[in-house]
Amino acid sequence: MSPLSRRALILSALAAPLVAGCAGDPADPAAPGAAARTPGTSSAPSVRVAHPLARSVPVGLRIPAIGVDTPVMRLGLAADGSVRVPPVEEHDRAGWYENSPTPGQTGPSVILAHVTVGTYGDGVFRHLDRLRRGDRIGARLENGTTAEFAVTEVTTVDKAEFPTEEVYGNVDRPELRLITCGGPRTGDGYRDNVIVFAALTPAGER
């Protein structure tokens, strides 16, 4: 079985807890199952297919449209099978799910960050829902290059209807997923997830 096939099976089995809560809500899961797009969210435009990049772990993330310029840490799986989230601390960082492709490889590379970080205030992805189609995202890689992506879709979904397959399922081109919490607060957490879909841009468009 190929690594991508094994990853798809693992992700399907772990779908319920794949997106943990944000800032003090680590037990709030994203339930499995496909979700309909929230009315008013942007839909994916046609984009030119870019050639995949060599594997290289992301070390930074820059999103000029919303003022993000952050280090990126690795995120593995917790003992319960959920994806770990970045620690809640003053100097908030984004985290790359290390069982997903690296940014620029074929498939969906997944990066998560908080919208709030407890008593420390705003998280690094606090304005993620403000992104629009065409906005650029740069993932700085360990090999010194930058994988440049363009946003194709921004959507907000109820955590109970998290679109697991659309986010983590295999695709035939290099794509990026950015995930955080959003929507109204429910106790210590948030009801929704904000998900940004992006595609690698051809070298001549970077």
C-alpha cells in the first residue's frame, strides 16, 4: 500500500479528533462526515497546475493579507489519536501536521494555529477568515526555498460537520489547508472551524 493510501486510512480512522479545540478547548472534536459549504463562502476558481516541489519541512509561514509571519512547528498525534495543536503560550506559532505532505508536495499539506491563546489574547490565525481568493501564502521550507500558494476557497463549518475528506483526502496536485477555530464561542471554545484551501502557484507566478 502506498504512503498516501496508508495516510488516507489513518486519517479516516482518526477523523473525529483530527482538529482539536483552540486555546483552552483541546477536547472539542471535529466530527467526521462531509459538510455543505456555508452560504456566502468563496468557491475554488480554476488555477494553473504547478509542478510539485521536493519534500522539505516547513519552518515558517507568511500571509501578507492578514499580517501573519510566524514560525512553524511540527505537530504529531496525541495518545488518543488526535492531532496535537500548538501550545497555548504568549509567543503563538502555527503547526504543520507531520503526517501530511510538506508544503509543495503532491497532496494536502495541513497547518493549524489558534484563533485565541487563552489569557495571552489573539492567536496567530485570528484573522484567517478574512482571506479571499487569490491571496498569497508563503511557506518557508527547511531547504531555504519558499512554497507559494494562492487561496482558492475560504469556508466556515460547524465542527460537528467537519469535511474530513475534503480537508485530509488525497488530491493530485500540491495544495495547502490552514485550519483554526471560528464562529461563536461556546463555553471555553468555539462552535466552528475556519478552513482555507490553497493551491501551489507555478514558478513564473510567484
